[in-house]
Amino acid sequence: MPTYPANRRQFLAEAGSVLIPATAAPRKVRIGIVGGGFGASFQWHLHPNCEVAAVCDIQPERLETLARTYRCPNRYRTFREMLKHPELDAAGVFTPAPLHAWMVVEAMKAGKHVISAVPAAMSEEDLEWILETVQKTGLRYMMAETSFYRPQIMTCAEWSRQGRFGTVFYSEAEYHHEGLLGLFFDDRGLPTWRHGFPPMHYPTHCLGAVIPVIRERMREVQAIGWGDGHEILRTNQYRNPFWNTTAFFKTSGGHACRVAVYWHVAAGGTERAQFHGDRMSYLMERPERSPNTVIRIPAEGKVLIEAYQQPDHMEKLPEPMRVKTGHGNSHTFLTHEFVGAILEERRPAVDIWEAIAYTLPGIVAHQSALKGGEPLKIRDYGRAPA
């Protein structure tokens, strides 16, 4: 497994002589995809301004899946070799979570724009490592947070900008994922990276739904974890004792937010959020089949509760990309945004500053839970400079 340099400063000093300027974006972005599991579920080949120029995976069957999905003959078994592929503009990193930060930095050292799966990194130090590399290279980084482009969140973010909620004084998000046991071990019965993975190290499906709507940062957290002493919770590499963790955040606006990430729960699988304002509230559909719901105060003393027919926002995509995908049809939107950011020479919607805002609060929340619910502060790294 790759090793990190002694520290980020040392890395950046050493990197000065090897960083390669990004190739001027051509009419088509030429991207290389590493990771043939989740990485094969995007639509790069359907984007009119993108071409999958190279694919990479250490497992032959997954490499074949990537090559077949993206109709790409250029196959690589190692990431560094793929990065040497001629005229490659960008890399898509869809590998196990503990590898994301290292691979993102390696790709940017090679002069590539990068999109990665979530979470961006496993520690605050590694988030800073990516941030400093983005600032040094001027390259685009995007975290492929699916909740940002769920249709309900796109609608609520638009309504928030219009002021329709009034003041959103409380928000919450839930990521419930019972049934992970099969992903904790590989075909040989050996532990995978998911084996005992701390639930609050995977907060982005929740915070990536809340933050774009409330437009505030998480500043403080108090979290409570629960585990039952199961063998997985006693033997995992993360020393994580929790199946489930519930975090209570105070936002930069002084408001309340609850985030619940549960790996073992008697509930239907869900990625959902809800927002309570003094003029309007929105509740995303639940696995128990309650619908997307809008609650309004049309007149003093009256409350109107209505099921909401949620649009899919597909009209915002190029016509070839208007297809059904995973995670609430978000994959095509992520693909389109990353390609657009490169061609238009702008920051993507979920840039490194947003990625930190969606990831770091969970890392701190896990520390709070390990300390029995001790309140902890969360550093605000701000937003991208104008």
C-alpha cells in the first residue's frame, strides 16, 4: 500500500519539481477511470464532450467491466501507469475510501483534474493535503457526492435561494444502510476496507444534502455512538466500536442539525433529509412510503400539508445523458458538472472547500462519540476564493 510523505509541507516542497501543468482542455475531456465497481456506474461515455481514454483496476473482471461499459481499449493494472496515458486531462478515482486522498494528490501531481468518490479523505490532515495541492496546482477537484444532485435537494436548494422556507432553524438527514455484512469481507473471506468502517467517517450523503440547502457550515458537534461488542467492532483496523452514530450539530447560523448514519438498524435503507422553516418545510420521502411532502403556512394560524410531485430536473442535462442512474439519478449530473467545470475553467459545485464541509464534521463527530458525547468544535475552512 502506498506510503505518505513525512508531512504535507515536505510533500509540497518535494512536489514542486514534479507537478505538471494541466493540459489545456480540448473540445472533449479525456478521462481515465480507476475502480471498476462504483466507477462503472457513471455516464462519461454519454457526455458529448467527454471520452474515456483509459481504465484501471487490479482485478481483471472489474477491469473488463470498465472497458466494456466505457468502450475503452486502453486498460491498465496500476494507477501510476494509467496516469502516464498520453493526453489524459482528468482522472476519476472510485477506489476504496482509505486510498482517495493519496490517489487524488498523485493524479494532481501528474497534472490531472480529479473527481473522486466519497469521502474525500479519512482525516483532517488529508483533507488539508488535498486542499493545499489544489491551491498549488490550480487544478479542479470535485467530490462525487450524490446527495447534492438528488432531485429533492436540487429543488430545496433553489427554494432556499428564493427565500421560500423563511428561516430554516432545524434540518436533519439520515443514511440507514442495514445489510452491509456481505461487503465487510471479500470472496476469500478477508476483511475489506468497509470492515468496521466508522459510520461518521461516511457523513457526506447526509451533509451533502443539508449544507447546499441551509448554506451554513457545521461549527460544533456532540455525537453518541452505539455498538454491541460484535467481533467486527472489536477487530476492525479503525478501532471503531460503533455500528451507528447520531450527531447533533450547531451551525454557523446558530441553528440545529441532526445527522444519523446507521449501519445496523431495523429500518428501510434510506438517504433522506428534511428542512423545517418558519414559512415552509420539506420532508423527503421515507422507505415506509410516506411521500415527498411540503408543509406551508398559507395564512395566519393555518397549516397546509401536501404531497409534492417531485420533478427530476433531467432537462438540465444534455439530451444523451437524460437516463436513469443510481442514487436518485444523480450520477449523470455529477458527470456533467465535472466535465463542464473543466471545459469552462471554473470550480465545480462540490469543490475541495465543499468536500471539506461535507466530510470534516463527521470526522470530528466520530471523535465526540469516542469521548462519550463530548462537545467539540469544527474548523471552518471557508469557501473557494472568488
